[in-house]
Amino acid sequence: MSKKVRVRFAPSPTGGLHLGGVRTVLFNYLFAKQMGGDFIVRIEDTDQTRFVAGAEDYIFNTLKWCGLEPDESPLHGGPYAPYRQSERKESYRQYAEQLVKAGYAYYAFDTPAELEEMRNKFKTAENPSPQYNQVLREKMRNSLTLGEQEVSSFLSEGMPYVIRIKTPLNETVSFTDMIRGEVSFNTSQVDDKVLLKADGMPTYHLAVVVDDYLMKITHAFRGEEWLPSAPVHLLLWKYLGWLADMPQWAHLPLILKPDGNGKLSKRDGDRLGFPVFAMDWTDPATHETTTGFKEKGFLPEAFVNLLAMLGWNDGTDNEIFSMEELIHKFSMERVHKGGAKFDYEKAKWYNHEWIKKSGVERLELGVRNVFEEKGIVITDSNLLLKVIELVKDRCTLLPDFVQQGSFFFQSPAVIDTDSVKPKWDDKKNMFFTELIRAYELSTLWETSDLEKEFKELAAANQLKPGELMAPFRIMLVGGKFGPGVFDIAAVIGKNETIKRIEHMLQLLQN
């Protein structure tokens, strides 16, 4: 019987969640749900110097907005609690000590000054950044170079120390990556990473291996920037005797800058004017707010869809997928090895497609919020739903509903009379004066009736409807935009339509 699939996302609470992080969550989530498995969120907060207040809440709020709720986490609980590494501190020391006893790790007593001296002393043109490795450890203060009695004395005196992995010299370690196939490393290129810090906290390297083992993680998907750490983790799985239980690994391709030249960063978003975080993030130190996709007006369905397509496709030309379809179709075999360029215009295209295909009730709350942010209070829900139906095909982001639909709720503040004046004459003035009377007497106020009356009156005045439509639109909405002009008149009602025509006629006379 095969093991139940268990995957995890293990973020550090150090700031806003980059879209690359959300894509890692998504691929974990899709794989777990497709396989009938569990998706776990584990907070990796062992580096207390980088901890940022509010970051953990932000991570969970982001996942909730995206519809990527975990089965187990610090918030949701679960059988392998606690799910914060800082709360599991005691469990890591025993494994670090076990490695020392077995000869796979050692105590290192070097002070920060001694480490700095080592880097300066052994720096060469060929090796500008010397590492604490198989060669240089022989020249440092650790339990490999000191006598047993001296080590015991240092430990009993409480001298500060770290525990480092003892990396073998010139061995090849390999694993099969679910995306990249066979990946091999020579251990001579790997330094003796710290496993347990002087404050008793584990480093990522030890904690990730211990927690994946204890939490029975079967598959670990992470960004390709973690590939250089893979040999250390492989050695730890081997040295702790857990190799048979090691998860299958997949190192996901990077999300690249729009020009394809390097990994996408927050700075690129700032420079080019697009978000890289899922939701607004306010830095508690600087109080600087970075705008997120949510606040820009993206639907979560569109955000998830566009992330799925950054480095994956289902083998067809189809680009629009619901969460259910993604769960059904997703496969690691179709995740690309190469990086995926981020294209903000394409991201907006996904949102436009999702706005078009969404029902009016699905859009109601988001649209109401963007109107109210602009001071337009909606009191008539039925009117709002009508407006959404009329303008949604013209909207790329949720704030576009304000530009495309505010005139349904209030008279336009600005009227583009300059577009009308050059071709305005007495005949057109007379036509609209008569149209007011005709509409006043009208007992029917439906789109088709209004259009019929308009065109019949134009024919009677020997005018082409086409040259009257633009002025009529500007009267009602203030500019050359919006849905069908008779649809607009039907929705805003008789009194408001007549009032706006009269207002324009007055402006043109002045």
C-alpha cells in the first residue's frame, strides 16, 4: 500500500509573499488535491533576526484569498503540531548531537573574529570567498582539531559553539528530481554548513530535514534557488538513517523579469509599475506599503490561473482554467525546466477573461467595494447587478468598473463638449430638444423602444442616427465610452436621461 501524499509549504515570516512563493503553494496544493493527499503549511522561523511582525498573518490571509487553505498549519492544527519551528526547538538538538556522536558532525568553537580572520587569511584571486570546508576546518578551532579533553572542558564551561556537518571530500551525491531528472553534486564544492546555531536554534538545513521526516512529508516542491542546498540535505537524510523516507523532490523553475534577464524581484515591480506581492504588504519598520494583485483589482481565480501558467501547461492551447480543472489536469511532468517570464499585460488579460466569464453575483462585492472607495455609495443592489452585466466585458481590473459605470449612479462631473462643438448646429440642437419632448411623452422605457423613437425622430429631421449617437453618449456619460447608449438610458431612467440632455444643451449654448 502506497503512502498517503503529504506536501508542505514552509515560508519564513520575513515579509510579503512574492508571487513565486504563491506559485510554489499552488503547485503543492494542486498535486496534493489531485492525489487525495494533505497540504501542510509549516512556518520556518528559526532565524529570529529576520522575523517580521505581521508576516505570518499576511501569509495565511494571502492563502485564504487565493483559495489555497492548508489541511494542517499553526492556524488549522493537525496531528504533527506544533507547526512553527521555533516551538519545536528542543527536538532539533537531539538529532544534531546524534550526528556528532556518529562522526557526521562536529562542534565548532570559532568566534566571529576568528571566522573573519580565516576569510581574510585564505583569500586568493582564485578563491575570493573562502568557505569553512573539508580543507579549512583542519585549521580552525573545532572538535576535529582539538583534543577530547579540551572539547569536554569547553562544553562544560559553556563556551559558545555551533554544530557543523562534516562534509565528505570528493564524493558524488545524487537524487532524481521530478522535473529535472538525475541531479548530481560533488561534495568538494559543498562547505560544512552550520546545523545548530550558538543560540540552540537549528538552521534551515537541519530543521527542514528533521521536520519533513517527523511530519511524514512525501513530496517537497521548492524553487530552484534551493538546488545548491540539496547535497547538504541529501547527506543529512543519509546520515540520520532516513534515506528510505526521503521525500521526492521537485525544484520549480524561477519566475523571471519581463525581459527574461534574471529572477523577478519586488524592485522590478516598483521600477516597471506592477505588483509582485499577492496582497498589499505594509513594512512595519518603514511603514511603506507595496501594492498587491488583490488591491490592483485582480480576481483570485485569475491570479491563481496566471500563476499556474507560469511554468506549466496542459499540452493544449487552453489558457483559462478553474481551480477544479487545474486539480484535474495538473502534472509535474508538464512543469517546465526553464524559467518563465512574467508579463503583466498577459496577467491583466487573464483577469479580463475571468471578469467576462464571472457571473454578476460573483463580481458584486468587489465592484461595490471599488465604487465605495471612490465615494459612490450603492443603495440599489439590483441596479448594481444590471450595471455589472452591461460593462463587465469592458473591464480588465475591478477599478475599471468605476470608470466604465460610475455615470449610472451619478451625473458625470466632466462633459466632453469639445468633441461635440465642431460639428454642432441648429438642426442637431432642434433634434435633441424634440427628443426631450418625445421621451417625456414615452410610456415605454426599454432599450428597443428608446432606440426606435430616436431613429424615427432622426429620419423625420433628415439626420443620420450615426452623427447623433456620439453627442447623445457624451450627454449621458460625459465621454466617448461605455456600453450601448440606449442600454444606458434604459438603466438610468427617464428623468435622469432628460436631465442630462438638458444639461448638455445648456453647456453648448454658453
